[in-house]
Amino acid sequence: MNREQFIKKLADAKWFDLTQGLSIFTPPYPGEKALQVHFFKRVTGAYGGGQGANGQLIEWSNNDGTHLVGPRAFHSGAEAIADLGFDRLAGEAVIVDISDAVSDYSIYTPEMITERVDVKEGDILVINTGYHKFGWDQPDVYNDKAQGGIESKEFGFYLRHPGPSPEFFDWAMEMKLKMVAVDCGSAEHPMNTNLRYMHTREFEKAEAKLKKTHGKSWDEMYPQDWYYELTHLKMPKSGMLLAESLGGQIKELSNQRAWVMMGAVPFMEVESAWSRAVALQAPDGVSEAEFFDFMRGAVMMDMTLPFSVQTPQWANYIPLRIEYTKRVGGQYFGMGRNNAHCKASFHLASHMDGEKHFHGGGRTIGETPLDYWFGPGVVADISEFVSDSSVYTPAMIESVVDVQEGDILIIKTGYYKYGWNSPDSDEFRYMIKHPGPSPDFADWCLEKKIKWLGIDCVAMEHPMNTIQRVFHPKTFEEANRKLTAQYGKDWDEVYPLDKYYQDMHLNLFPKGVVHAENLGGEIANAESGRYFLGCFVQKGMELASCWGRFVAFKEA
């Protein structure tokens, strides 16, 4: 199969978003940090960060919204999220709907799964318990017996959802399942977590039901020492992953097979991470077996920088901070697992700038539909044409790759090699001296109807068209001399401030053309050419920008 056929097949596939929207209104896992969003910068200025952009500082727990739970959540010596490649995060999956067989506090078994679907060894198993109906953004669930006649969404989603039977995880490991994903607050039964002690009334109800249905107390059904060894030692060492709080279009795939991808933010220091959950089914006229063979043969080039406290932030932004509020040994409300609360601004590591970052009337990241983030496009390697503070042009792009109307465009300047985690790291060159676009570049993007752009350095802008010009006057003098040699004019003649300040933001974002910054990783191995490109970005409903996982798909 040639590259164009490969791209067309992915473009024609049926894409489903299995991600729950993430919002300041999303209830956090009980006892953890709710998402908090603070504008420390605004275009015209804001307390704490000044003017120039709509910059957000957020605080969050990685267990809010759709997320991946890594082995390190239960076993401190196990892998972090950043250690997990797409071979672990994507694969053939079965989505089973057991919503007709479960209710509050109930237990599901392997037999309840296998009587509905054919589970194959090595599958990703997605379980639709029906409890995504208690998601914060879903319609009310009416019940005359509930207080106010309406079920509590938070209690339904986090405390009353069903959970796996004692033999379930052993069965999952015997089946060598790659991942178990659920549409509720936890892949464990909530009464096998710290919630048992935080909400004793709920535990009393759950145990009363268990005695009625199974004739056993909770500790007889789930002896704590045995359960701890299973979930904190045996399961993490097996490599099986968990994903929680799925939603979106999950109901459309009931008892069907699909190719599922969990694009988790590659966090280095923590145990769980936000993820965009996506499912694909075969295009019309292509058999399921043929499509799965096709996906197994696809190469997913991960162009994402690891997300870490060591990652430098853009000038005058807030670095990443991590505080562990739970540990395997117990801390605060902790009952045997690791969990961190985090605080950061978005402009560090690989991230997508959304329209609202500069355009107040634009869409947030979460308001942008899934099909915007994926599609045909190109990687343009112009590294041989650029140097410190230089300017690249549309002609340079078109000299190395055929850019088609509507493409996603990834620009490879080669400055990824100066990123923080590179043997050749040079943060000043990466942050302040990277090349930037020529004055006609934004207009060219609009003429080509570019979908979105990406760059392998800190910003899509030339740094001297940002506040860096003021922060670093010596570098500006050097850049001005280089520009004058290229164009025969000085900086302010080539880039009049009122037109070209933050050109790629202010002139493109109102027109729906946004961009990703700080790409890295396997972009080092990406040659100029056509690819199917994707951005797995959390569905943040109030977020102007967000971290993501960036991928170039190609045939093997």
C-alpha cells in the first residue's frame, strides 16, 4: 500500500470520541483536586502575568476527566505514563455493554462480559456500565425515591457504580488484556478504594446488597490483604493498564469491536494522566479483519516531548509543580495508591494552542470537534535552510513537500535537538533563537486552507515578534542584522508591529487556524512527506490551550 492509499483509509475510517468533557464543573474523584482555571495573563493584561495573550494557570488532579491509570499508580517502582509507547496505548478492542445487567453497588463478572462479546487474548476491553449517564454534562436521571427526585450525579458516577468481581482482574491478566477501560469513576469497585472509609453510609448500603446477593460480607468477598497484593503487586507487574471516566460516543459502539487509542499526556513523574480516548472502525467497503490488519501494520510516530517538572516554560509563564496527596503507603485520605495534584501554565512541553488563547470569541479546546484534530497532512523538514533567528518562507516548505489544500502542516526546523531532554540541549537557542515565519507566511496558510500547524521549537512565532524582543535586546540586534541581509530592510520595515506582533496567533486564530508547539520525540526521524497526522488533546471545556500527544501515522 502506498502512502496516499494509507492516508485515505485512515481518513475514511469511522472515528468515535470516547472522551468525557473536562470542566471546572467536572466533579473530582472524592477527596482530590477539582480542576481550577485562572487567567494570569490576558491580551490586554491581567493580575499576575501581564498582557500579551490569554494565558491560563490551572490546578488539577490527573484522575479528573478521562484519564489513563498507569502501573505506577499502585506500584511506585513501575512505569510512569511517559514510559508507555503507543504499542501499549492502542490496539484492537471490544466495547461491551453490560448496562442492562448492573445497578448501584453491583458486581460484574467475566461471564457477564463473555456472554455478550467475544473477548480475544490481548484485547483492549472497554466496559460500558451505563454509569456514564451520571457524567457532569449529561441529562438528569430522575428517580422519585431520590432526594429532590433526581439522582446525584457525583454519587452515581463515583460511589455507586458497579465494579469487578474478585476473579475479574485475574481473568483479565490470564487473557493478557492490554487495558481495561470503564465509563465510570474507577475500574475498581468503589468500595475497594478509600471511598469505603470516606462514605461509610454508602459502604453500609453496598455491603447490605452484597450479603443479599452473595451471602458474604465485603471482607469475606474481598479479603484486604489478598486484594492489595492483587492490585498493587501482581496487576502492575503484569503491565495491564486501566483507563477511567470514558464517555462521549461509547453507547454507539455497544457490543462491537473497534481499534481504540488512548492518547495519554506523557507525564514523567506521575502515575496517571489525562487522555483523549478515540475509537476507529473500518471505512465502508472494508472488512473489520482487513481494517484491524491495516491498523496493526500502521506506524505511529510519537512527536511528543515528555511532560515533566524539568520542562522549561515559555518566558514569564508558570512551571509545572507536582504534589503527591496520596501514596501507596497511605497519606491524607490515601488508601494504598499514588496520586498527585498538579499546577502549571500550558506553554511548556508539547501543547496545542486553541483559538481562545488569543481570540476571545473563538472555541476552547473542548469545544473543538474531534475531526479537527486528525487528518491528512505533511511534515516539512526545512532544517537545512534555517539557523539561529532566521526566517523561513512558504517557498522553503513547498521545496521539500507537496502541501495540499486543507492539510495539517508540521514544520521541522531541527531545533527539537536543542530541547530540554536532548543530549544537545541548548535552552536559550530553543526558546529565544529559533527560526520563525516570514511576513507572508500566515497569508499563505490561509490560501492553502491549512487545518492546523505544528512546530518543533518553543513557538510558531518568530521570537522577535513576541515579548522576547524586549527581554533580549542583544538577540534582537543579531536577528535584525540577519533579516536586513536577507530582505534589505530592518525588522520594523519587514514586520510592522501593528500587523505582525504575534502574527501566527492574531492573524490566524480568528480564522480557525491554530497551532501546536514544542513537538519533539520521533519528529527526529520524520522525513519530509505526507502523513496522516493527529493530536490527542484532552477535551477541556474551558481551556484555551492544552497538552496533547502528537502522532504521525504512516505505513510500515
